[in-house]
Amino acid sequence: MFEIRVAKHAQRYYDRLPADLAARLDRAFTRLREDPFAGDVKRLQSYEGSYRLRVGDLRILFTVNLEARVIEVAAILPRGQAYR
């Protein structure tokens, strides 16, 4: 199982979400802890070593450290803002 570390600005965005979206993200984080490459996860071409997980219209941008078994969530953003 992986540990998830969330950046401060991603945590602030998460804290402001409606309860139903926050619950969807909680389920996504649970799946991510078990296997960070399962589900709708794709490697980002423009950001070395970064991945994205699609959760509805939101994107979770993260990196994976396999040796330390840590997932670092860099951002949680709507699709239109995620890739700028």
C-alpha cells in the first residue's frame, strides 16, 4: 500500500469541494493507494514522471516514488486548468 501526500494548494481545493465530489475523490484516493497505475491513469508527456487520474471533470496530478511507496499529489484541478 502507498502513502499519499497532498500539496497544500491541492488540499485547499479539496477542502472547498462539495461533499459529493469530495466523496468521489476519497474513493479515488483509496484505489490510488492500492495501485497507483490502475484505473483511468495516464502518464503526462509534458511533465517527466507525472501522471494524472481522471475523476469526472477533475484531474488529480501526481508523481509516484516506487522505492519509498509514496504518491505525491501536486494538484487537484478541473480539466480546463489542469494542463496549463
